[in-house]
Amino acid sequence: MPTKKQKDTAIFICQLLIFSLPTDIPIPLTIQLINNNLEKF
């Protein structure tokens, strides 16, 4: 069973990916942002 923090992180990642799709942000940069945020949790 995932913890609340893990769920929040997963939701955040999904939102970040959806948000980055229509923009010009390259996917590797998006992944880098996700990794940076995961380290904060």
C-alpha cells in the first residue's frame, strides 16, 4: 500500500508530464525536474 507521500508524488509527476506535453520543454528536462522533485520528498 503506497503512503500518502508516494501517492502525492505520483499525482505530481502525472500532472507535470501532462503539463509539459503542450509546451516546448524537452522530455529529458521534464524527467530531470521530476528526479529533482523526487529527491525533495
